[in-house]
Amino acid sequence: MDSNGEPVTAPPNATFDTLLVLDFGSQYSHLITRRLRDLQIYSELLPCTANVLDLSWKPKGVILSGGPYSVYEKGAPHVDWTQLSQLDIPILGICYGLQEIAWHHDNKNVLAGEKREYGHAKLKIEKHKGEAAHVDKLFNGLGNDLDVWMSHGDKLSHLPASFSIIADTPNAPFAGIVHGTKPYYGIQFHPEVSHTPKGIELLRNFAVDICMVRQHWTMEEFVGKEISRIRTLVGEKGQVIGAVSGGVDSTVAAKLMHEAIGGRFHAVLVDNGLLRQDEAKIVHKTLTNHFGIQLTVVDASQRFLGELKGVTDPEQKRKTIGRNFIDVFQEEAHKLEKAAANSPNAGDIEWLLQGTLYPDVIESISFKGPSQTIKSHHNVGGLPAAMHLKLIEPLRELFKDEVRILGTKLGIPEHLVWRHPFPGPGLAIRVLGEATEPQLRIVRQADKIFIDELVANDLYRKTSQAFAALLPVRAVGVIGDKREHGQIISLRAVETTDFMTAVRSHFDIENRTFLDRVSSRITNEVEGITRVVYDITSKPPGTIEME
Ligand code: GLN
């Protein structure tokens, strides 16, 4: 029940003040949403082609993102300006978004500049005393000069009618513009990137002072609403089944379900033989002994390893694992369903819990031109349809760090909440080439050494994801005075905030000898390994995992 005594089934955009980000395909679009969340402002992203008048909720303001296109190009994406202006709410255009606002007011005033502008710029803020009150609000309190980040090639040739200049740089005379009577703002630079240090304050000015949103998006507020939303959705007797993996997302989702419906939530851990050292035992201990969650561990390792025999192609590995996962999970669900049907106080299993996060949602809805799948993601996407189950996704609106805060609120221990992500296909994609049992054993041992050392040296939390992979080549080494043609372990450790881009961890600067120590432990303790290398590739062009 909410404060009016109404049952809550509504998603956050119905109960929190919400800003809408319309995406024109910029690589930074998701960051706008992310920064607003840092300000405890709820924000959602939709493609620029969304019908904003058909939404079930009303945004308090709209931000038009940047984008790789040029507004004057044939086929360039455009927002339906008539619809957008009918919402009668403030609008902020960033880069392409600024050009889009200008173009909708006068489709001749955007053109290609003589040169691209990429990098830092000094912005001068122009004050407009005596004009309408909203005019100076965007840059209010930010000083007279601002360090900003630019990334554009097009420019405005002249101001659209009714607009005036609120900021400029030597190179961009229309770096900030505002409509004379309406709260429409456009800026040529990117406030959402960390290279614009006061960007967050500008976003706050827009959201709080111009759109009048409340900064009430906190996990304290969310958790109570979400638990009652789950209870209302599932009903008095409904039951939910969900897969857990030991990762933070499925653990938090499971704990939340348990808080909401107790024993009517059934967790299943499929041990596919591709898990890390002692993983199944640890998950069982945490979920069952500590949290009291109903958990079934299914040992299907022989089945998975059998199916993976001879498979070396990364995509085929992922697909084989995904398909078998669905089969095993489904078999287990049928057993649980039968048992559930016999329990006197509970109804059928109608729901499938999934730990989908907001970046997955963004990835699937954001505006892109022709794009291609980089890797197929292992998820249980095929499950709900095959099993006639309805999906329940309590983390669907959350970013990873929000999930972590939520997990902490729910009493999940710190080492679990801060666990690095682990891929669904598990160690199979960290053994390059065929994932056989002996090869998996090697990578498992090496991984454990690496992770244990990270923890022992207080580096685990400083890296976002770290692992060992086994390369499918051999190199010569000398072990105990004997020539050995052994295998190679590749270590990878990256730092990232959103996993969309990443750089390798620079252990060499702060912790000069750390990698030496890991390397020497691995070559000493893991049989068959004669060489250890450190992967220094960034993402892009690399991906975080090897396959
Ligand atoms: N394509 C537009 C330009 O080059 C917009 C770029 C952007 O939004 N970052 O000016």
C-alpha cells in the first residue's frame, strides 16, 4: 500500500518524479541518466523515436542526447517536435540535441563546421539581466567561466528566432542558447562526462530548479515500494522461481523476493561445471544457511561438459551453454511445480524472476543505426515463453551500483555485494579453445590465486572485474632445470564504472610487485603453466571477457 492506501503495482516512473532522456545514439546517452541518478533524481532513457504522448507516465522534463548524425542529413533521426512541445515541460538539448532544437525552429541554421571540435574548451557564461526569470537558471551558481568537453563537427550558423545566447567559446559562439519565453535550453558541450567538472551542477540546475523534480530517488524509498509492488503482482498465493549464480544481481534479486514472499520464492542454482572454485558450496551456504531462502542446487556438470566436447567457437560455446541451461532449469522447474501444486497454502508457479539491470534495458532500447551483435548474451531469454511464465524483474530500473546499495540495505554481506561480475557461460569462455575438465581445473586454480591475492592486497575493490584465462597456445619454460612446453595464463583486470568502456588496472604504478607475485605463485602452484601474461587491452577495442 502507498500512503493513500492504494496497492502499489506501478513502476518507479509512476511514483518518482522522472526526467526523460531521449536518445539519439550518442555513446554518452546512458551517462546522462546515470548522472541524474547520482543526484537522486529518477531518470529513464527512451529512443528519440518514442511517442512521448503515449507514455503511461508524464516526465517532468526532457533531455535530448547527443548523437553521431547530422540533423541536416537525409535519414537523420528526429524527435516529433509537435508531440514534444505538447508535453509543455522544460527541454534541454545536448550537442546533437541542441542542433535538433535549433533545426526544429529553423531547418537552415545547422551546418557542417570547418573543423571538428573535440576536447576541452573554456566556456564564457553570458548573463541576461532583466530578461525572463528562466533565462539564467541553467548556469546559475556556476561562475563566469566553465571548463567543458566538446565533441562535435556541426554548428549553428545563426540563432533560431526567439532564442538568445547564454554561453559561448571562442570557437562556438552558440555554445549555450535559451528560448526567450519557454524553458528550452541547448548546449553544445557534454555536461554528462567527467571532463566537464561542473556538468553535474548544470544537470542539477536543469532538473531541480527548472523542471522542479524532487531528489527523492533513494534505495530506502525504492525498497519498500518494490516489496509491495512484488506482493501485489504475485498475489497471496503465487509462487516465483528464479535462477541464482552467486553473482550480486541474482543474490540481491533473490533476497528481495524472499523479503517480499518468503518461502513462495524458489531459487535454483545450476552447477554447470563451469563455476569458480567452491562456488556452488558458497552460494548454498549464503542463501540457505544465512538467508533461509529455498534453494535447489542441480549438479549438471557432466551434461554441460559432454555437450561442450569438441566445441571451440566462442559463439557456439555460449549458445550450447545457454540452451542446456534452459533445459536443465526447465526440468527443475517442473519438479518444483509438481511439489508446489501439492502444498496447501500456495498456488502455481506463475512467475520467473530475472535479475535484468537497467544497462541491459538501455542496450535493448537505445537508438542505434544498423548495429550488430558483438556477443550473444547468456540469459534466460527463451525461458518465459517456453515455460508460460510471466517475468518479474525487480532490478530492471537499477544501475549496478544502485543494486549494490540495495543489497547492502537488504543485509547482504559486503564481500558478496562487491563481487566482480561473472559471465553466464562461466569459465568455458575463459578457456580459449575447447573447455575440457583438465583445462577448466587449471583456469580455476589460477583464477583463485589471482583473486585471493587481489583481496589480500586490498586491490579487489579497486578493480571492477578481474580473472585468469587460459590461452590455447604453448610456450617454452624451464621448471626445475627442465625444459617444459607449457601453457599460458593471461590475467585481466579492468577498471570501469559502467562496463561499457574499460581500461586495464595499472597495478604497475601503485603496486609494482603485485603482478610479479601472482605470476610466480601461478607458475609455481598450477601444474602445466610455464608463463603468465597481463592483458593491457582497453574496451573498446577489446571486450572485457576474452570470448
Ligand atoms: N553529429 C553532431 C556534430 O558533429 C552531433 C555530435 C554530438 O552530439 N556529439 O556536431
